[in-house]
Amino acid sequence: MDTAIFNAMTKAAKNTPALNGFAKQFTTWGVVLLAVLMLLVYLRGRFKEDAVERLVRVIGTGIAAVLAYGISEVIKNIVKRPRPWERFPHAFILAPHETSYSFPSNHAIVVGAVIMGLWLSKDVLITFIATVDGLLVAISRLYLGAHYFSDVAVGLLLGLVIAAIVSAVTSKLLDPVIEKIADGKYRVLVTSRPKKKIEFNTYSKIKPLDTDKL
């Protein structure tokens, strides 16, 4: 299946020269856009009642993305799968001939981690945009001939799993910390909402003594 999809994608790239330049740029800038979208989730979350949880999710997403990239590099050097152009030197490949190994795709694993992390952040609109952007980045790796399908598919799945685990761990560890920040003088870093004031029920006030009944 890897070979069939690789041949189909590189053939499609050869037949659509108008998209070649865009694909070369988007494969990098699409990842940058994910970072911008993470920032937007944080900024939009500041106006929500659950701002603390949303910020914790965004922080967890960043940690997951970095960790996923590191794990990908370790796996690459264990599996040592050659890049497609080494097997198909005459194929129409637009990607630069990197010296790193092919499995899994660093782009895909980071994209998977960010998508999962942002889905957990509850910002549906931004996360939908991030998902579309991330999947297009993953497809661009195939279009450019930089990876096999399994490199990208496994990368995405690993990223999703890593982010889910990291999110669960960071939520337990960071929730108390961010809550404390939100209650202190640096509250503005977490939320734009004012602290709730305690309102006393008027019926609970002590009534004056009725001397006429004495």
C-alpha cells in the first residue's frame, strides 16, 4: 500500500505543477499556523469561566508537541527506515533530500499531538481550523514525496496518543498551580474575568429587636 500511495501522490504532484510551490511552503508554514492557533485558544480562553482549564490544556499541548518530536527522533534512529527517494531515485520528489530517516514523520507526529491537545481545550472553532490545517500538512508530506503513507499515519496516531497522555498528566499537576496564579496578583495572565464577589443574602441579616412586643 505504501508504494501504491507514494506513486499516486508523486504522480499527482507531477501533474499539478501549479500547486507545487504552495505545497513546499505550506508543509512548513502549516505547522507555524498551528502554533498561532494555540495562542488564539489561550487568548480566547481568557474570557471563559473555565479559563484555568483551557490554559492548562494549551500548556499541555505545547509540552506534548515537543515530547512527540523527541519521541519521533528516537524511533527514527531505532527503525532507520530510508527515505522514499533512496528506493525510488527517479520519482518526482519535491521535498529536499534530508539526511534523517523516514519513519515516523516528525511533521505528522507533532500535528497529531497539537490536534488532540486542542480538541481537549474545548475551543471547537479554532480546533476545527487546526484539524484541517494539520491534516493538510500531513498530506503535503505525501505530496512532496518526503514520506510513505505509513510514516504519516503512524505519526499522526502516535501524536494523538502522546497528547492524550500528556494532557491527563499535566491537568493533575498544573491545575493547582494555574488556579493559584489566577487567585493572585498575576491573575491577568490566566483570565480577563474579575473575581466573583461574595454576595450576602439580605434575608440572612440580623433584624432589629421589636421593643413593642416586650
